[in-house]
Amino acid sequence: MRDNTPIDHFDFDEISETKDEAFERIKRELSSGITPLRKPRKLPLSELAIEYQVFQQRELAGRDLAGTVTYHVDNLLRNLRAETDCRLDPIIIWFTGRRWTILDGHHRYAAYLRYIGEEGETADNFYVPVKVFMGTFEDAFDLSLSANKKISEPLTASERSNAAWRRVCLDALEDNSWQISKKELAKRVTVSEAQVAKMRSAYLKISNANILFNSKPIDLTWTEALEFANGGRVVRDFTPDEQEIKAIDIAKRMGATFGKSLVSDPETFLLGLDRYSSQLHNQIIERILNDHGGFVEEWED
């Protein structure tokens, strides 16, 4: 078991678990049924754990301690020294059934470690303000993602996509159904419903094909998952802004070629689309039915 006491550096070697193993471990800890006896407002720094593979949504490569950005920690350290009690805003924590783990506040945690190292304090005796989050594992994961919309060091597009992909994997049930609606999941992970649908489709393709031997879908990045779902073919995943630009370009090309004729004769347009690509035709209809709660039959080859 990995040691969760504070450290003064970041070492990739100490992460010995895959993401799937970390998620399953926390589920086992929760199944113990142990609940905290109290909701603390302060805890010693040594009692705060970091779950790199679960609740730290930032990419660790090129990052400093706990996946943090050095200059942001520097700014927090200056703010920390300016406070009369040398404390920052509460770190949001959640109880796994075994330990208090950080959902939001990794930069504050890193700043505290820097501070006690410089001041000769110990993590056991240095108490910091905390705020307890009460909720399910899924709720805790969602908070760890949504909290990063508000801080001055938001997630990159890649980090947000990877976190959304992990949340889709977490939402999947054994019978290939989902715990919550696509609309609700999109709201929680702050991506479009179309992106959630795309990720769900990729998850089902990967899971049903049994193409992963020593890992699980949740261990993949979204880019890797997209590649696996497309038979090993590299597929670029456009950001929402890039997708909007591309959509406008397609609309202009269609307008220049067809004018308003497509609007007045949608049946012929759909027939033409089927002649152009039956696969694209079926995908569009399936997407429309999914988005509007329709029933999708299996398409014939």
C-alpha cells in the first residue's frame, strides 16, 4: 500500500497502481462501511492523503509536487505568509472509509508543505483548515473535476477530456447501461452531450471487443481510448471551439452548393446522404434518436 504522508518532492515511481486498481481500492474502502466520527474543520497536514490516480485531474508529466504548477504554488505561498494565521482557504476533503483524501486544494497542500519545510514545522503538528464533502464516490469525483473551473490554474483541454473519460468509465454498469443520464453527466464533467455520447460509444466498443489484456478502459487516456475504439486508427478529437469552426465551414460549403433546397426537401437529402455514406447516415439518425430519447435498432450491414 502506498504511503500517503506528505512528501517534499514528486516521484512517479511511487505510483504503483493503475487507475483501475486505485478506483477499485477506494470502492473496497467505502464498502467497509466505516464513517468518520466527526466532520473536522481542521486537520494536521499529515492526515491529508492525495489520490493521484483518482482525484488529481491534472496531468502529472511536467508538473511539480502533487501535479501542481510551481508558479501558482509560489503565489499561494506569498499569500500564506501574508495571512495573520499563515493559513489559506479550506482544503476540500472526503472520507474514503479509511482516510481523508483531498478533492480540491492540491496547490494549497503543496504551498503548506513548502511553508513547513522552510519554517521547520512538522506535518503532524501543522493544522490546516478543511471542509468535509459528504457524498458518494461519483459525487466526490465530480467535485474534484468541477472545482478546477474556479481556480486561477484551470485544467487544460486534454486534462478535462481525460477526466471526463474516466467519469464515463465510472458511470458504466456491467450490463452496458449507465447510472445517470447523458445530459446530467455532461453537466457534471463540463463537456457537451455529444462528447459524452462519443465517449460512451468508445467505452462500449472497447469493453465488448475485449481488446485490452493487462488494463481496463479507465487506465487509458481519452486519445488512447479513441484510437482503440477506431481499430487502432489515430483519430483527432477536436476541441469545442475547433469543432464549431469546422461546423461553420461545412455549413458554408453546403449553402454554396445546395442553397436552401435541402431545407425544402429533407427526405431527398437523407436519401442522398445514405447514397454518399450509409454509415454516416445511420450514425446521424442514431445520434438524433439518442439525443431525443428515441429507440435505436441494430443497423444491418
